[in-house]
Amino acid sequence: MKRIALFLGIVLFLGACSSVMITGRRQLLLVSDAEVLSMSATAYKQFIDSVPASKDLQNSALVSKVGDNIANAVFTYMKNNNLAADTSNYAWEFRLVQDTTVNAFCMPGGKVVFFEGILPMTQTEAGMAVVMGHEIAHAVAKHSNERLSQQMVASFGAGLADMLLANRSAATRQTINILYGIGAQVGVILPYSRKHEYEADRLGLIFMAMAGYDPNEAVTFWQRMAGDGTGSTLEFMSTHPSDGNRIAKMKEVIPEAMKYYNKQ
Ligand SMILES: [Zn+2]
């Protein structure tokens, strides 16, 4: 019986392996996109019920425009590269909220939130595209699903096969609640690993380039973030440290992103 469970576990495990578009990195995804989407929709609703939308209509419209431009460009790329099946798992929404925190995030499935406090850092439409590209990349590379899956393996370890076969929804719900801090502080998402951050930087540059935004703007944006000497708490910085390493790595990827930019 144990052997059967182990076998099934391995089969499910292998079946759950997929790879990230463009980077080709293999990842383990144990939760279906539909499940992740429905749970993040609940978390997103809690968030927008508690934080009012921005009254700055001009910048709200700009956030939507940049989000639409990049999401459409990414979807066009997916459709042209036999990845169309994946596009049904997103319900994009781009929102600017009334909050002076320097922050932005994207929930799995495509709910992107910009805080007003990040506008002095983004400054221009292209600056917005840097942050938008990065956040959309987290969603498209399914970093939340991967993190959730890793967390499930860590929490349920030996009982994984049983859990996958029997009680997966409950386990998923429990884990997503932990990751998203639901019930405590809505909208607080645990920082991604460095690996995910670098991947989101690389894909983010490519995605903004696909939409016609110059990826070189990313260096300027991150230098601004690094150079903010006001001593204010930059939420985005605490989850996205902009050390020299990060900027250097981004510069390495710019030539790759420029190939997509020049195709415009
Ligand atoms: Zn990030």
C-alpha cells in the first residue's frame, strides 16, 4: 500500500513539473491554476474592500494603460508560441490605491496593485512599465504557485501523496492563507526568493520590451529606488532589495530584452 502511495506520489510529482516561459526553468506546481486563481480572488477582494481606490484619475488610467499594454503583448507572444492554453488562467486587473506606501504587488492570476506612494519613484509611463513588467512576470512565471507547492511539500512532506489524493483543497487553502497573511494583514505578501526576484526582473524587462517600452528604463528606476535618501520606509525595497548586484544582473539581461524591443 505504501509503495502504491509512493508511486502515485512520484507520478503526480512528475506530472506537476512544468517550465517557465522564455527562461525554461523547471518548476514544481502542485496546485491547479484554477484553484490558485479562486483563492487569490478572495484575498484580492479583501484587499480592495479595505484600501480605497486612488482619486488620482490620471495616474489610475495610466496604470491601467501600462498594464493592458504589457499583458496584451505577453498574451500575443504566448499565442504565437503555442502557449495559448495558459492564457485562460488570468483575469487581469490593474488598480492604483490610495496609500502612500512605496509598494506594488501582483496576485496570482493577474490582479496588480500599485500604491500611490510608488509614483514618485516610477515618475513616467516607462517607469511604471518597469514595475508592471516585473509584477506581471511574477504572475506569468507562477511564482506564487511554486512557492505554495514548496510550502506544501515542506509542511506535508511524507504525507504528500495522501494529501494530493485526498485532501488537497483543504491543504491548499491552509497554505495560501499562511502565504498571504489572510486574516492578519491583507495585502501583505511574503517576499519572494532571490531566484524568483531575478527571474521576474529578467522576464519583466522582456515583457516591457514586448509592449514597446525601452528596457533601459529599468536601470534608471532601480537607481532611483536605491538612491532614495529620505529614510522613509520603502515597502517595495524591503521585498525588492536594489543592491548593486541586482542592477548589474539587470544590465546583463538588457541585450536579451532589446531583441524583443527591436521587433516592435
Ligand atoms: Zn518581485
